[in-house]
Amino acid sequence: MTFETLLYQVDGAALTITMNRPERLNAMNDTMRRELIAAFSQAADDETVRVVVLTGAGRGFCSGADLAAAMENGAPVNFGELLRETYNPLVMLMRGLPKPIIAAVNGAAAGAGMSLALACDLRIAAESASFMQAFVKIGLVPDSGSTWLLPRLVGLTRALDLMLTGRRVAADEALSLGLVNAVVPDGRLMETVHETARAFAEAPTRAIGYIKQAVNFALDQNLEAALEKEAELQDLAGATDDHREGVAAFLEKRPPQFTGR
């Protein structure tokens, strides 16, 4: 599939999706939102892809919604419809993707752009990166999963601080808050991310997918339900080729050669 606002690049088992509207700091217009859904759907269906990297072209990760494009025709924006048709399905697709997603945050991640970063499984930030729950600055409510994801990452008190003030969070503070997994020099961001992606590309992909499913399920369930879900998913993981390979490698005292099956 050819994309107008994205770069879709596969290197071995690693896919890099680059939001490619650098002149707008990769602000999401309708085309980009729908292409992101298509790109992640394609990644889900492609068994050769075992890890996904999401990043932005130029000096920004994603500045959120392209407000100028949304207001072009002068008609009021139906925000609920916009969210239900594009942003919400995209976030659900990312959270449910049975493969790890790494956000390479190369600059500003604001508004729904920050929500996209939160929806990834890992976040590695450049030193120049920043995060902003910018919604309140234009009289709106955090969306695209921020109200659910952010408190679970940094706690309720800190999440409310970021959402109610809309203040800018620099990369070093984001690390201290637990918002990102690592901060690296700008010139080493993609090198570091690709090293991490290569490690995931050699990991037991189905087990990682089941881990994501178990954690997402347990976040709003009681212990008994979480234990049952673990048992259900462990049955599935135990039937994979990668489990058999992992056990054989352990017994034979050698590195495992996982295939993602």
C-alpha cells in the first residue's frame, strides 16, 4: 500500500512507521489518521513483522491534530464523531497489536501526538523531546486514550497536573516521571531504537502479544479474573514453537532461536 503522509519501511522483521508531515510538525490531518489505521492494520496482518517503531519526520514527533486543516471549511468540528471514527480505533488497534510498539520520540509530542506515544509499549526519547497535554490550552478534554493511559503510567496526581495545566514536560522530567523508558542524545535516538527493535525482532513474538493482552486485561479486573486470564493465555503460549525452542535452548545451554511462531 502506498501512503501519502507516512513512510512505511520494513527492515527484516522490524517495521518503522514515520509520520511524514514535517512542515506541520507531523500534525494529524484526516489522511494521516486513516493511513495510521491502515498501516497498523497491515502490520498486524504481516506475520514477517515482529516489532513496530513509530516516529516522526523532521524535528517533531507529532504535534497532535492539525487544527488549521480541521477548521478549513469553517464548519463546526464534530469532535465525538472524529474521535469515534479515527483516533479511538487507532489507539485500540495499537494497544491490541500482538507485537511490541516502540515510540521513538524525536521532538514535540503534544495533544493527540502525546496520546500516540502513550499508546506505544515503550517510549525512547531524544534529549530534545518534549511532551504536552495541550488539550486544556484550547479548552478541550484530553482524548485518544490519555485519560486512561497517563494515570496508569505516572499516577493520578501527576497525570492531573499535566492534564490540568497543559505544561511542557522536557525529556529529563519525562524520564523521572516514568513517562519514558530512556532518554538518549538526539544523534543516537534511532540507533538506540533500532537496537531495541532488533532485540524484539528476535524475541518470542506470540508470547509478547499474550503479555500485552494479559496486562491490558488485568488493568481493570480483579485478581481472580487476572489469574484466570493468565492461565488461559499460558495454555496458548505453551503450545507455540517458541516455547518449545526456549525450553530446548535452556536445557542445551545455548541461546534460543525464536521464530515468532
